[in-house]
Amino acid sequence: MVLIDEMEGSAELTMSMAFASSGPSGSRPFSAQMFSNPETPIHRVPPEILAYILKFLPEDAAKLGNFPDCEFNWDIDPRDPDPDMWWNSARYTSLLQVCRYWRYTMLTFPSLWNTIIVDSSLPSPRLLVEFFVARSGLLPLRVFATNPDAFALMAVAEHTGRLQELRVLFTDTSVVAERMSVFNEPAPVLQTLEICYQHPTVHVDDMGPPHHRSVFLPHLFADTTPQLRYLHLQRIFSWGENVFPNLTHIAIQGCETDNVTPQQFFMLLNVLRNSPAVEEFNLIAPHPWVPDFDHLDAFTPADFDTPIVSLSCLRYLSLIYFAPNQSSFFLSFCDIPRGCHVSISEVAYPEGGIAASLPEDTSHIGTVQEVTAVSIMQHAIKTAHAIATGPSGSLRISADMDVDEPYQPSSGPEDEDALMEEVLYLGPQFHHYSIAPRRWHFNKSYITDLYIRGPSCDASVDTHDWVTILTCLPSLETLVIRKRHTHDILRGLSAIDDSGGLPAVSLHFRTLYICNPPTSTLSWPDMVESLRKRRDMGYPFQIFVCQGSRDRSVDWDDAPDPRDGLMYREECRCPSIVVPEEARAKRHDCWLEWPRE
């Protein structure tokens, strides 16, 4: 304690006390000498243990503030004012004044100072940076800054050689290039770089006003970032001469704009081409990099001869807010390995069905080379999902249907069957296109399980169509139908091929599950007829009917004997598609949670 007493009058401690006294409004500065009772329990905790506990404060602040420090978890909302949060830098420095023992511990362990959160709680952000850096020893620095002024970033840039993590959020486009230009020296230990622009009046999920979109990066770190692995750029239109090689995790977020050129598209591809070890790539909002049909006129035939980018180490690919022609265009330039999980979320205007998000040639997309299970789910009038899984990986596509008039249920309890019928009226061809394997641009010969949830499309889905659909799946063994009319499906299953002796549908087919069908279409004779025809051809199968409750409109007393191959249950125990947990895991905001049936 003698050493601390000698330091009490030093300029350094005076600065720390000044920081502490400038805490939240209404707080009263206090002296460390007010609390120095060695008999209190906290004084019996070894300083190493106390330092370990205190270190959780800046770590938790990085998780809960504008920059959550979970792996690639970026949920930035600059409208949350720092002083109103439980954490700010002024409160952290005030811990020096709790008592002499705490002050001694904090000034002894550099690891309590190498995480620097630059906020507005102190009058001089530059002094804050210098104060933390001076106490951090030689440890690598982790800097989180919200709207930092030029002086604060200059203080950080003086120690670029020690930067391990740099995350900066701006709400003014006019200052980004100028303030980031101070980082012009090599950053040999930098591992994570995050530069974001978010208009202060726009929520993080919105695109933002047009006049706040052109954000460009200057040349950073003299192209010397040998350990940089994590990169997140939010609404940064161009990164210019920056190469960013050897990245493993990339997230790039754009916004709506009409300015899409081949140069910008190739700049995006070069980020991937320069990072052959990339494991995860997230692209949120494709503009201004990926063209749609309205911008393809800017591309020449030579542009399409660009070599495909090999992504041999890719494990996760997420595309969000893409129109089908944009995702198919982008994927046509990517060589994706087997075992990769691909998510195409919030697809806009999917007139051609969900599978339209894939290019016609998927031979270079390893994820879909050995698909064994496919699920097509239509949950509501604007929501539909497709999931395909197998040994080669998993694919998830979610669509936001273009509905002009929202469905307004009539008075009284909502009728789910009526809701489904409204979907038919608003998008008659969508579901038909989604379940038609001839529109699935990948190998269908391995598919053993097909799950369909949702309504029939329209009168054009007749028996012949279902024969065409099911004969495209030669290995099909199990078909699960939920909340869907089944007449034509049953007729398709019992159809005979041209030779007249074999079923037209898969010879391996064994089980049909009918879950919660529209009660008006539940026909025992149709089911028995389908079972009989397949059995007479020597290829029998079973039907399980699962109804959530004993519906009074169904004549359950007339249900056939189970020995006919038809069984019914009050409790729904139909199987669902099995998706690997590593694909379902909600790891961060750039990877949306996959739906469960």
C-alpha cells in the first residue's frame, strides 16, 4: 500500500480521478481513502482473482454495447446513447476510486486496460485512449469506437502495431474517409476489422436514406495485415485499393442503389479470390455489387468469362435480401465445396418458385450434389421456405412473397384453411413452381424423403403433373404432406407407367404421411384405392393419417381397417426434415435462424 500512497499525488492518478469524477450526472466524486478497511471480505481476495473478476467488465461492455463481441454478432443501433447504458468508460475508470486495494489491483494488471471503448461519457476521448494505452503494457489492443473524433483515432493510430481488434461505427458519411486515413501504418497483429456506417435515424435493419449511402474507405494499414481474419463492412460502397488477404470470416452489408457496375462486382469477387481459406461469407443486401436484370446491360460478354472463384474451405454462405436472379448470378461465379451450408434468406419477388434462386448449372455447387431430403414449407401468405439436406451439405431458401393486399380474416376465430386458400388466390403458381423438381437445378436421384407443407396451387396441378413431379424422384421412399389437398397426390402415387406393369412413381416408395389435411378433402376410398393399386403391382406402401383432434366433420367410424395399410392417429407424429445442428445454430445476425416445421 505504500507504493499506492506515493502515487496518489502523481499526475497519472490525478487524471484517473478526474475521469472518475466525470461519471454519470448526479454522481458525487469520492476519495479512495474513504474505503480502505482491510477487514472487508473483498480485501481477502487475492489480487489475481480480483483482476480476473474486473476484466469481465470491459468484456461484457463489448458484448452489450454497440459492438457485441460474440463471434460475428453485429447488432448495431447507434440510437442507444452510451451514458444511459450500465457501462461507460467514465464508470469503469471510477473503479480506481473504490478503495486503495482496488486501485492497486487495477494499476497492477495491464489486462484490465487493453480493451478500450471510446464513447461520449468523458470530455476528452483522446485522453481516454492515452490513459488506457499507458496502463496496458505491451498487450495487444482491442478498440471499440462509436462516432470517434479525429483526435481519438489519431491516438489509436499511434499504436497501430499493437492493434488486435478495431471496430468503428460512424453516423456521418462525410468523415469516414478522412478519419480512417490515419491508419496508414502496418498492422502486424490485427485480427478483426469492423467499419460500419449507420444513419442515426434509421434502424439497423433498414437500408437508410439515399443521400447517406456513398461511403468509401481510404487505403488502410499499407496493405500489411498478415493476421487479419475477420472483416465486417456495413454500407461501405468501395474499399478501393485495400486487398484484405487471407480472411476466414467476411460479412459485407450493402443497401439499395441503382449504381451497379462490373467493376464493383469484380471488387467483391476479388475479396473472396484473395482469401482462399475463407470459412464463412455473409452478404447482406447485394447492391451495389451484384446486378439484377436491370443492370446486366452494363456487362459485356467478356465479363462473363471471369474465372469461377474457388472457395474450397467455405463452411457457411449466407445471402440476404437477394432477388432470385441476383443470387443465381452471384452463385454462378462461385465454386462451393461439399459440406457447405448455404442460406439464401428473405428472397424478394420469387415468381418462379424458391428454386429460382439457384443457377441452372449447379455442378460447381457441392452443397446440392447429394441431396437426400427436401422440404417445401409455406407457412403463411408471405412466408415460404425450402430446405434441402444430405451428405453433401444443407441448403435453406426463404422467400418473402409479393402480396399486394394483406389477408384480412373474417370476424370470429381465424380459419387456417381459409388462410391457406387466400394464399392460393394471391400466388397461384408460386407453390407449384417450388415443388416441381424439373425446376430444381440439382441432382434429384438421391432424394429419399420429401416434405411438403402448404396448399395446392390451382387446378393446373392435376394427376399428370404429380406423376411428372414424383417420377423425377426415382429413390423416393417417404412423402409427408401437411395441410394440403391429397386427391391428386394419391392418384399420382398409384399411376402406372407406359409399360402397364409397374408403378410410374419410385419402386422404393414405402410410406405416405398425411398430416392435418383439410377435412373436406379427407377421402378414405381414394386412399384405399391408391393402396390397392400399388399392392396389386407388387409395390405396397402404407398411409398414416394424423389429425390433431377428432374432427366432427370426418367420419372416423368409416375409416378402413389398419390391415388395409392405412392407419390413423389423433396425435401427429409425422417425421420432419433433419437439419444438422451446425446449420440451425443462431451464431450471429448475419446467419438467420433456420425454420423448424
